[in-house]
Amino acid sequence: MDKNIQSVPLSESDEALAQEYENILEQLNVNQCRFIVARLEHPTDSAAARSIDIDERTPLRWPEKPLIDRAIKICVKNAALMALGMRRKALPKAMAVKISGLDSLDEDLRQQVAKEIIEGELGRPTQRNENNNKDTLTVNFIWDLPTPPPQT
């Protein structure tokens, strides 16, 4: 029988929870992470399992089930922690997709991917704007508005 996980209070600080959640996610596989998200949307473990197309008894057989329940409790306390943890776990896959763009047959795509990777590591190039004439400043104005019609 499933218990209502959402009713269990937590008292740790958010920083400690974030670290704990990240440590838990590192020990789980993709289906277990999907189950955590589904469990937040469904009242029971079996309903959550069915929603992600796994047998409803599977979560009960996972040796990591206590960790999964703890992760669910953390997520209930702070959904932002869940999102950050999932993003960190997805980062290697996202980088693999980005890097695969370097092998694309499309030259424009290869250039764009290369630029993003380089700028991500080294930062965007900056254009220096030096004023070697420190005593004077010349400003040229160009009046490009039409001349107003004469007042009559």
C-alpha cells in the first residue's frame, strides 16, 4: 500500500537539501528519475509507475527505493531544487548533443556550434575602445531628421 509522501515534513536547510538531492540523483538511473517527477503528479507509486509506462510493482523492487522516497520528499519541499538537480544530470547529454554538431555536414551549423562552445569556455570577444587623445573629445552630430515645414 502506498503512503502519501507529500505529508512528510522536512526540516533541513535548503542548501543541505540541494546537496543531498544531487547526491541521490547521481545514484539513480533514468527511469528512477522519471519516476520521481511522475510521483509528484500522482497520488500513489503505482499510478506514477503506470504514467511512465513501467510495471507498477517495479518501484517497490528497486533497491534505491528509500533514496527515491527521500528525493520525492525533498522535491515536495522545494521544486526549484528538483529542477536544478535534473538540469545538472542532463548537462553531459546536452553537451554531447552540442559537440556532435561539430561533425554536422552543414557548415553554418558547425560554425555556430563552434562559436557557442568557444564563447562558453573563453567568453565573448570584446572590442577595445581606446581614446589615445586624452585632452580633447570630438563629437560629430549628424542631423538626419527632415527640416520641419515653415510655420504659417
